[in-house]
Amino acid sequence: MACLVSALWPFILCLKVLVVRQEKPVAARAASHNQNFDSCYTTCGAGNWTTTTSPNPDRHMGIVFNKSLCDVFQRAYFDFLRFNHEEKVVRIYNDAGAEVLLGNLGTLLRSGRGYNCLVRDQRSDGSVCLEWMNQARLYLNHHTHGNVHCYHITWESLAEGVNPKDCYDWSEGKGHWYGGGQTRGMAWPAELGLVEMSPFITGQVDISQWGNVLKRYFISSKGVTITVDPNTPLHVSISDSASRQLCLQAKHDDFAYAYHLTPLPKLNYTICRAANMKIVHSFLAEKSLWDGLRKDDLDVIHSIISEPVWQISPANIEALTEAAVYNYTEDIIGLGFLRQGHVLLNEFWQLHAGDFTLDASRFPTLEETIKIIHRRGFRIIFTIQPFISTESVNFHEAVQERLLVSERGSRHHIPALTAYKSSLSAGMLDITNNRVIPWLQTKLKALVEQYSVDSFYIDYGTAHDLPYHYRFENKLRNPDEYKTLFTQAVLQSVGVMGVSSTIVRPRAPVFVSLPPFSSSWESLAMVIPTILTYGLTGYPFIMPGAVGGDYDIQKFDEDNMTVTTAKTAEEYVDEFDFPLPDKELYTRWLQLATFLPVIRYTHLPSKYEDDDLLEIIKALTTLRVKTVCHFFSLQ
């Protein structure tokens, strides 16, 4: 398993998806108005699809519309794509004429045929336009980029309650599909999963359909990709009916797409096809991954990859003290063979979320302690959140200055409240408000200047952690866009080591975390497909969770934990009252983590008091330096 990741990781590193933009108009449509439908259907009917070629290589032919009028049925528009108009079935073929994608468009439309759009509704870019009266309007376009063909499909709803929906066949024999993001059970490939029709926004897979990192991108082993426009109010399902298929739907709602960018929903996406998966993916992959990086940025990337991340996340706030941090670093040095690395403190360094000041009662002389820790070779990272607890010293000011997301429908800018982790009641900074950015940057700069904090880790939660009836100063396309704006604002003033959730790759050297995994063998099996999915969808700088798994104490279930001693779960804990994972599970997890881009510890291996385990870790540490760290040093 570890060797598999080692082999695949270099190929995952530079994968990133770009939305393909239209560049070249389609050919003019031919007309033929004097044949009747019966003779046409007999000759070219739905059961007798034949290859359509273009006598002019500069024209894009091959799309056929089966209408009740033969002249329309015989029209040919694009290479390698056909559309059965009566059944609204689209078929895409490869260069050899083999079908590589089959889709059913407008599945929720009432039966009936579409008609050519009125002149006023047609586009000047050469798009084909069809309209289903009082229901929806369909635009089709095609562009060629060398050996890659891209087809642009846009549905515009024409009436309330009409939510355009297209479905593509993912059944056996139709190729394997990848992308989107983490799903419940993390099926690999994606067509083996089950996702109910739901908004395509981040969440926790134990309570929602999608995970913490998403991309509107799916790719097939047959060399086909589907990329959905970011302005689409996207809902997605995978095999939520009797048939195995991917369904895309545009639909407004009161939460995920509360801001309606268009009066009625619009479904807009692009299908690209090439001879194989590698060609089409390379065409869409980001080409500027390393562009614009300073030497300092490259040094940070190298340090995160070559040195461990030591995550200190106690179960309760009282456990995180200055002495505990100091002693933790001493224990790391005492191991003698692990590099110092990055000490990551969770949000408990402050008394309440949003204070942005140290809790002086637990950290009375942290300035001096950090100096000592720095001299030992460690870097210090503070976790921050966009939430301001109602108990925070900054909450009153944030309300007075209108820095918080407000309640939708309120007259007097009443803050919209939510709950996140230890904060049972909290507001959320409105990053679209121009007053928030300088306020936040001032707070973070003060921490850096006073305590020499090296960097920050941003814990966003997921889209579902926003106040339900949110109202931002400026409209967002979806609640996840908030994270992109927040990360950009923080990066303008201080360093950011990583983020917990995103829908757009943050600029390097920011790493993207995998979702928390419980300490179990089932979770270990999900790490590889999750990392591969994130890599394929354009996130090369990935930070896996803790070796042995992550624990959410509030959800910890003793029955699901295995231990290797006679101690009870309550006794078998580390210095921060976390249950230690099973030793065998911890060892196997560490073997896997050795070949991942970042290795993160919560539990010190010395807590197992096992010399054999320490010898294994020494060998794996040496192996990692020779393989993973050496590979990245060559970049």
C-alpha cells in the first residue's frame, strides 16, 4: 500500500483543473426543408446512428438532432457528438468511433420536442440554441484545442420550478470515474459510491454527502472530463436511483445558493474529450503551480514536507498550557531520531475563539518559551478560525463595527449566530466587508510581532458550519467561496501553513488538510483513495491527518476502539487525555504516512513504551528522507 502511494504521488503532484473557455465558433448550420419526417426517420432513425463526417476539415460536424422535421434531424454540427432530440440523449465518441459517454439531458422536462430559438435568444458565438416552450432553453457549443474536443452545454430555466438536470451513464463498461471530492465510504472509483442529490458544498461525510475539499471536476478512464461552471447552483448525485449514473442539477435553495446570480437557475458545464485520460487531464491541469513562488515559499514547502507536524490538540482547554507545550517539545527531542518540525496548537491557545490574544493565565511567559522552542529548531503555528465567540473580548467590538455576518432579513444588522467546536454560540467574520480585512490583519500581525509566531493554520469547518440564514455584505456564489476570500486576505499579511477546507487550491505554500479520520482500520483504508481523489482534482499540497487517526472526543465511542494492553480506554491515554490507537494500527498508519507528502503526529510514539516500535519508526524515518524528501528536494 505504501509503495503504491510512493509510486503515484509524483504524478499526482501537479494535477489541477482549469475551466475551458470558448474560443472558436462552430460551423454554420445546413438547411434542408423539403423532405418529410417519415422517410428521414426510416433512413437515419434512432436505431441507425451512423458516423457523420465533415467534407471540410475546418468545420465541426457530427451532432445530429432527431426532430419531427427531417431537415433538423439531418443537421450535423460537431465532431464526435450526437444528440437525439426526441429522447434528449447525447452521445460522445472517440476518434475510432467508439462511444465514450452517454447522457440524458433535461431529464425533468415534460415530454415534447424542442424548437430552434428565436433570433433574439440566439447567441453570437455560434452556439446551437433549442427551446422547450415555457420550460428551458439549451445552448450547445464546441471548441477544439489541438487533439482535445470540448463541448459546452448550458441550460437556462424559463419558469419557476424548472431546475435543469442532466444525467450521465456510469454503469459497468462505461469506464471508471474519479473526482468531485470525498464521499461517504470514499468509493474508488467514484461510480461505486452512493450520493443522494444534494448541494455540492463542503461538509462532513458522516452527516452530509460531501467532504471538506471539493472540485467541480470529474474524469473518466475513457478520456472524458466534466467540469461545471462555478456560477452554477450545483446539486450532484451519484447512483441515487436504480441506475448507476452521475446527475448534475441547477437549483436555487435557501442555504447553499441563497444568493441567486440569475433569476432562474442555469446549468452550465463543459465536457472535454481526448484520445485517452492522460491527454485530456494534462490539457486541463494547472500549468502555473510553481510560478511566482519566492525562495521563502519554497523553503516553507520543503520544511513542511521534510519535517513532521506535531499537532497539539487536547480534549479540553485546561490541558493546553505553556508547560505542556514545553514538555511536549522536550519529549520529541528525547526521541533522538525525529526532526523537530512544526508545533501546531489548536484554537485553545486563546481563551475564546476570536480573541486573537493568548490566554495569559495559561501562557504567562510564552514569549520566552517560544524563543527557547525556536532555538530547539521548532516552528510555532497557531490555529485560527473565522468565528468570534459571543464570550470573546472582541465580540462586542465586532458587533458595533458590523464586522460579522448578519441575519438575513434583519433590519438592524443583527449578527447571525452559529456553533462550532468549543464555541456554542459564535458570530462569523464577514470577509466580504472591507472593514474586516484590515481589522483581522492587525490582530494577526500583532501576534506575529509579539510572540514570533511562524505561521497560522485556518480551521474553517465546512459550509454547514455557517449561520443558516447568513447575509454577507457582498454576495457569494456559494458558502464555500468564503474560504477562498478569507485565505487570500490572511495571506496578504501573515504566513499560512494550511487550511482545513477549500474549493479552490490556495496559493503555495499553503497545504490542504485531509478530513479527520477516526482511529480504525476502516479509516486507514480510506486514506489512499481520498488522497488520490484530491490529487486528481487539483490539490497537490496535501496534509494528511495524524498517524493512527484523529479523535473527536465528543464523538468517541469506546466500543469502536481496540487496545493492545489490559488497560481500559480511560487509562490508556497520552498526556492530553487522548486514547492511544491500537499499536498495530498505529504502526501500519505510520508505514503509509511515510510515503505521503506530510507526516503529522498527535500521539508521540514513545507513549507506547515499546522499543521495537521505536526501531520501526527509526527505519521508516530514514526511508522517508531517502525517498519522499529527496524527491521534493529535486523539484
